[in-house]
Amino acid sequence: MLLPASVPVPQAVLDIIGTLTKSGHEAWCVGGALRDALLDQPQSDFDVATSATPDQVRRLFSRTVAVGEKYGTIGVLDRERVLHEVTTFRQDVTTDGRRAVVAFGVSLEEDLARRDFTINALAYQPITHEWRDPFSGADDLARGTLRAVGRPEARFREDYLRILRAVRFAARYALTIDPHTWTAAVESAAGLAELSAERVRDEWFKGLRTAGTVSVLAELWRDVGAAHIWLPELRSERLPEPALSALPRDPVLLSVALTTDPVAVLRRLKASNAEIGRAAAMMAAPAGPASSGVSDVRRWLSVSGGAADDLLQQHELARGTAAPWARVVNEIRERGEAVTRGQLAVTGRDLLALGLSGPAVGETLDRLLERVMEDPALNQRERLLEIVALKG
């Protein structure tokens, strides 16, 4: 691949690199932003790699944050208080498959040699417009190949999360994983059990958000051996891709669609209580109303509660088309028809004022809601109080 003469780099990053170079340090843009620039895709944050030590970086910039100092990373805040990561050239001294001890004082080429894949081992100097691509990552991109830097067995032993990163990049960019790299990934997959649930969850969620084809991502998780360890509930059925492209990439929703027990999956991956709660609500509620008739749809909205919108999207994910009752849901909402106690024109206080108490209050509200879902015109304070009085 012919490397471009220049890459548009944000002014704040140029300023950081300018400050470093004027002080006698090397400074380069590195990582995913360059990969995405070569693919004509929107660029993420530009990371900076430098020969300056963390102490030197802190002295050069007035506003810094130690985001990963023992690994050489200092966050530099620009005028808008946006954080940019500046990392000292480093090499791994020891690793245990999850974390590394690093040493500074190495060259750019040595720093690039410790990276995971050739497509991520690129460097660009935005002042001189020089490129460094010692492992032919640009050519691999042109060929549509994902290849580990150096010996893939060593790269995966350094950090087993790289197996999941390989799968994510392959699914996102429609890359073919180099045979040697793939074999090493499969043979190293048992090491995935040593990773923290949080790191695995983050990779799973990132993969779901970015995959060009979600079903390919799921297949790669199965084929590489990651699903056996972390997602044994992963389904084998493919989701309709047209529906996927039309809906937001919601990791919780996709986890429900792709697994037989999403609550167990999200608990294992230590997702948030809110994310686990969403999945539990979807699994507990009926998938849809008894019919597309307006009364049945009102009742379905009532029992599904906050899960209704998730269930509508779930239907579209599974079937490839909008739910037949989606239009009725919109109409009910546009008319403001009551499907919960809180939408009734009377409250528990009104019923207490009539002399009701204890469980009778809730039971009466439920009975009124049932009447209103049959006939929304009844949802007027006077009418409902009259119904209660007549009942009494």
C-alpha cells in the first residue's frame, strides 16, 4: 500500500508533538488512528509515542494526568480539557499473559515491535510527514490480512486478550487472519481463562459495537475457542444483517439476541446491574402481545414495562423486520393512553380519601387500570372515582 503523503492530525496533538520535538525528544503518532486513516475510516483519538520519559512529559506540560504511569502513559490535557495519551517508548521485560513489566529507553522500532498486530505497528511524524512501518502493516491492510508482529505465539503469551482483539479486528475490517496467527490463537485460547471478566466484557462489547458483521464476530469467538470458555451460551444461528445495520449497536440487546441465557452471560462478564437488569426484564416479559389488537398491545405494554422498546428491537433483530404491533405501540403512546398505574387520572391518595386502605388501594388501582386499558375514555378523575364509589 502506498502510504499517504500526510494524515490530518488534530491541532492539539500537533501542539503536543511540537512541544516534545522542540525539547529534543522524538514524538510520533501511533496506533489505531493511523490504521483507520489508511482505511479511509473515521479516526479515533491519536495516541502519541515519545522518547521522553514520563517525568519529562510531566515537566513539559502544565496539565497532566497519570493514567498509566508505570506503563509509561501520561495523559496531557489540551485547552479544551480533552485528554491525549502520551506514552514513552517501551519494551516488555516480563509478562504473565495478563499484564507486563515494561522498561523505557528503547527506540521507536523496538516500541513498535512489542505491539500486537502489524496493522497497529505504524508510526507517523506529522511535522516531517515521515512514516515508520517496519512490519509491513500497510501492505497487510491492502491485502486484507491480520498478522501478528513477530512470532504470534509470543504475542499471545504476552497478553491473551490479543486473541479477542484479533477476532474483533477481523470482524470489524473484514480481514482474514493469517494462518500462522490463527493457529497460534487457537492453540493459545486456553489462556483466555486467566483474563479478568471485565477485560473480556470490554472486548465483547467493543466487538458487538464495531463488527461489520456481528454473526462473523460470533463465529470467530466460537472457532477460536473463546466462546467455550466465556460464552458457552452463544447461539449458532445467524442474525439477519439488514436488521443489524438498521439498529443501534447495543451490546446488551445483542447479547440477548446471540445467547440462550444472557443474564448468566452478563453476570459472568461482570456487567453493570443496570445492564443485567435490562436483560432480565426482557427474558421475564412476554416477547409480544397476544395479538396486534389495540387492547392486547396495551396489556403487553403494561406487563413488559421498561422492556417494551428492547423487546421491539429484539423482534427486529431476530426476524429482520419490525414487529407487526410496533405501529400500534406508537399510536397508543401518541394518544397518551394509560398502560401503568402512574398514568391513571387518580392516585392512591384519592383512594385513601375515599376510605380505602391497605392492599385494597393497590388492588383497586389495578382494577381501574384494567378497565382503562379496555376503554381509554374512562381515564378521567371523576369517572374513575365514580367507578370506585359504585364498587364500594
